[in-house]
Amino acid sequence: MAAREFHYRWEWRLRSPPETLWPLIADTNRFNRDTEVPSVERLTRSHPSSPGQPLRLRLMGLSIEWEEEPFEWIRPARFGVVRKYKTGPVQELRTLTTFEREANGTKLVYEIWARPRNAIGMLVIPLQIGVISRRRFESTIHAYDRYASAGKKPPALFHKPVLASGSAQRLASIREELLSRGQADDLVSRLIDAVCHADDLTAAQLRPYALAQEWRMPRKKTLELFLHAVRAGLLDFRWNVLCPLCRGANETPSRLADLKSQVHCDSCHIDYTANFDRSVELTFRPNPSIRILDVKEFCIGGPQVTPHIVAQQFLSSHAERLLSLPLEEGHYRLRTSAKAGGQFLNASEQGP
């Protein structure tokens, strides 16, 4: 007899519009962390070209392994994923999150389908998903909505920053040094605040240009401050070699001399030559003498891993699917992981 499939459907009315909620809830790595999902470990693929990524986590003393299919999404309307488990009490799990625009905000629907593997799964699924996950998801989503409606970024809900012993004295000294080098007082204060209070996922990848935009400060002045902060001992830096397709970092050396020109992206199954102008990014993180980071992965493939991708679909050979995409005006590329290159199009108000 086939095992019963559990289906959970949770619905919330939120004040923020879909475009504001999407970057928060579709950031599944951060969302899983904030809902206290255990961190995951990447395993080696059985075949290099396999689309699924094998993963493992530990929950309630159990080692659970599964293969995760690529996420599917249409921004900012819906996203979901399928996980096929090799070990543990669950055989398969599917999720789908939809954002429906309403006059006063968003109706968010979160659905889970879970098929147990055995009798333990029949007991674990209602407890872990039906009770614990529902409570944590609801609390986190409403917290995100409160911050989003106020125009603020949510903090790490259950993870407080850990400052190193003696960091207060070092920060005071570094602040004086930066000011003596001619750095603007308000900009120095913003940077020190980010170093001390940003959550670990954000602090591990401080990007000067992104922060300059958020702070409404000139890019050049912000970058100069970051470079001075490295000399003062506040920050460290590393070079990220980005994949031309997914924009993920595949090499992260701390020295420019250690950059490799030939790089492999495991997510996209491609080898590429790093172009310094287009593929190399400089990012910063707090120096360990100031702050101790504990950066883990809680989800590897949600939509916000590649926020420049409007839609992603996972189709089997010869399958067809019709999509309605809410494209803004601009240039777009259609591509598949199976072939190089792509088809290019322009979206415009009067376009076909």
C-alpha cells in the first residue's frame, strides 16, 4: 500500500506588496536560518552533469540525505522545490510558495507535500512540519512583513552577532584612525554599525557599492573607506571569481596572485575563463579580532541566490510549459544549462 501523502496549506495576509516581500522570503538560505532549520552540507554528485544536488543535514540525531532538484520560480509570483530523500523518515517533499497581490498587500500561501518513508515518518511529519515548522514559519513571515512595511531590513531573528574579546577598545582606536585619515564621520559610523550589528550572512559579504546605494553615499567615497578600514584592521577582503551564468562565487582567494583563470561552476556544470573586468568581485568581512563569524549554508538554491534571474523552470526532455512573465522593460536572455549561448529579447510596452 502506498504511503499517505501529507499536504499542508498555510495562508497569511500581509501588509507589504509582493515585490517587497520577495527578496526576504525567497532568500531561502536566510529564511531557513531564521526558522531554525539545521545547516546543510553539500555532497559530491554521483554524476557531474546531474541536475540535482545531493545534500545532508542532521535533525533530531538523524543523518538525513536527499537530492534537491533545481528550484523553480517566477519573480515575484511563486517559487518551489522538490527534494527526494535517500535516508531518513521522509521519502519525498515538495514546497510551493505563492504571492498574490491584494489591494492592501499580499496573500501569501505556503504549501508542503510530504510523503513518509516508514512509520516513523508518519509520526515525524505531523509534528515537525504540521506543528513546529508552521509556528516558526508564521512567526518569521510576520516579522519580515513588519520590517518590510517599515522600509527596514530584518535582523537575524535567532542569531546575535558575536564580537571578539576586547573589540570595543579596538573599535574606538580604529574609529579615531579612520577619522584622522580624513574619512567622513557619518560614513565611518555606518560602517562600524554594519560590522557590529549585521547578521553573519550579510557581514561575510560586505559589498561597498551595494552599501553605498543603501546609505545614499557616493560609491568612490565608500570604497575608499573600506580600503582604509582594511589597513586599520577593521576589515579583511577577498576576491570572488563569479560564474558568468549564475553569478555565484566559485573561487574566493584572499590574494589577487592566487586567482585562477580557469574555473569550474558546479551549479551550472560549466568551465569558464575568468575575465577580471566582468568576473572578479572584491568583497569584505570583519577582521576576526573585531567580530567572530559563523557562516553556514541553510539552503543552496533559492531564487535570491541568483536575483538577476526572473524565472527558472526545471523541465524533463521534450516537456512543454507556458509561462506568463511580469517583465519590466529591458533586455533579457533565455538560456538552458544543456547548451551554451542563449536567445536574446527586448521587453517593451509596445513589444510583441
